[in-house]
Amino acid sequence: MPWLNVVLFLYGLLNIVMGSLGYVEKGSIPSIVSGCLAGLIVIGSVFGTKVNPRAARITALVIAVLLMGRFAPKTFSQHKIYPDGIEFISSLLVFACLLGGHVIGMKQRKQREGSV
């Protein structure tokens, strides 16, 4: 699913950019390290789909869920849109895209098996 690879690549870039902005604006070393690490893992999962698509998608899903859990408290309790809300919403959208991709893939798989 090429569209899902594009979504994941952009999500990885967003994480790298947001981590870098956290470092530039507040001097936060954990922001740049975790943002770049999460972004690189997600981008790596895009390339990993050539070898093992299921493991690559699960890896991206785990990162999205972890980031949702990390950014949800401030998003909802303090109503912080930047940067917490942006990260939470983007992670939620990626989660939804991965779920949708799974459903589409399973439907295509059943159609192939039924037509054989």
C-alpha cells in the first residue's frame, strides 16, 4: 500500500522536526533524541515493508501508540495544542491509517483466496 508508506514517511519526518524544534526552542535534549529516534524508526519501518511488511507495520503502530500515550495527558488536561496536541493528533491519525490499511489488506487477501 503505497499511500500508507507516504503517510508513515511524513509521520517520521514530523517526529524528527518536532523533536528538533523542542531542542531549538527549549534546549530539550530528550526532545531531539526521542523525536529523531521515533522518526528514524518509523522511516525505517517504511523501508522494512520490502522485507517483512507485517513486522514493519507493527513497529510503526507501536511507536504511534507510545507517542499517543506520551502526549495525551497534556493534550487533554492542559489543552496544549503545540506541541503535545500536534503529536497526539498525528499519532492518532497514523494509528487510524494503519488500522484502515490492515482492514483493506485483509479484505484484499480474502478476495484473492476466494477467487483462487
